[in-house]
Amino acid sequence: MSLPSSKSAFHYKHYASFLAAYIGTRKRKTPAYSYQALSRAAGLRSQSLVAMVASGKRLPTRSTLRKLNAAMKASAAEGEYLETLVDFLKTKDADEREVLNRKLKELCLEFEPLAVEVDEFAVISDWWHVAILETLCLADFREEPAWIAARLGGRVEVATVREALARLERVGLVRRDAAGRLMQGAPEFVTRDATKNAAVRKYHEQMAALGVAAFAGAAAVQRTVSGSTLAVEALRVPEAIKALEEFRRRFIKQFGSERGDEIFQLNLHFFALSGKGETH
């Protein structure tokens, strides 16, 4: 990019965050810099369009995106990443999102593999990040670390909540709307597989421990624990895993709410208890 002090595009998970950061960096160096200056440099007639894109109210068209990228002197690799990111944010098709997310990961790993990796590891591995993220969907949400800590049953320190909120904002999972209110941002990561696997393992270990604690302490009307042991044909294991994933998506779609009352955790474990060992 044209400004050495600004982060590369690969650090961002939403085009609005990238554009707002660019404008903020320019304004720190040149206080008179404005949406109008960028729109003029990009050959766009409307500065309000740039403001709407930067605030997350609108995603740019491919033509507008390329003009803005050129004005900001994004590299060819950054331009490809940003175009893919906008396509990812626009599509509602699950299969297309998977393809685009894979491309985002490949681009990020090729050109900047360490982009926000430390933060992303923490977000994936420590359970309270996703829990804090979901508090934004509670009907009585308040942007107060002490309130969030209390709503999570005191399981997390206030200082930890404050740090987690800042981290969620850095990686793009939380951003601010035009009025400055917190809202959920883009939900995908581009972390390297080895790092992600270690983080996911830590996350599930923590959630398993919380599940055991809930079994002992939560009211029966607010939890359910069940399990089944069964023999499965080896060829049908991928089919079984796919069925569980489809169930999880249906469950979230049916019961997830943007104005919920409490936060719940759904864990699904499916693994082999037997193996082909040799007899002696």
C-alpha cells in the first residue's frame, strides 16, 4: 500500500474495516484528508458512497472496488484478496462461501502467513471469545466488561473481557456501526492449518470441561446430555460426519437469535472407540 505505516489488506476480514483504517491513517498524517479526497482520487462522483462502504452499510461493486483499490495503491495481490473478500461477504450460498474462504486462506498464506495469527489463535482457542461475541445478540446487551463478565457467570475476569473485546475488534469479528455501537463482523479466519488445529483442540478441551461443570450445576431444564455408542461401516463415516454438520447448521438456523435471552453451547462429539489392533 501507499502508506508504510498502514497494515496490509491481509490483516482485514471486512472491506469496511480496511477502508476505514486506510482513511484513518491518511487523516493522522494529513488531517484535511477526507472521504471526498479518496472519492476524487478514485474517480467516484459520490463521497457518501465511500462513507457508506467505510461504515459497513454497503459493499462496493466490482468496478467501485477496483477504483478504490487503485486510489489506495493496493498491490495486485492485495487487490485480489480484497475482491475475493467482498465476494465472500456478498454471497449467501454455503458452497460458494466455502470456496471463497479457501481462496482467502490461500492468498493470505502465500503473501502474509503471520497476519494476526497470534490474535486468531487466542480467539479460536479460548472459549470466552465466542461467548463474548454472542453476548452482542442478547436483548439486554451492554458494552460494559463488568456486565459481560457477570452475564457469563463470573467465569471470566473483567480484565480478560476487556482484552477479548479489543482482540475481537482487531481480527474483524467485532466492528462498530455508523453510530459507534458494537456489532458482529465477518465470521471467518485465514489461520494456518497447524495453528488452527492446535487452537481448536484447546477450545474443545475447554468446552468439554464446561460441559461437565454444567452437568453438575445447571438446572435440568437448561441442559441436556446424551450419547450413543454404535457400530458404523467405515465407508459411511464421511456421510455420518456430513449429517452431523448439516444438523448443526439446521439447529443454529432454527434456534439462534439476534435478540436472545441467554447463551447456550452445543457440542457434538463423534469419534472411534475401537481400532484394528494386532493380537498376540
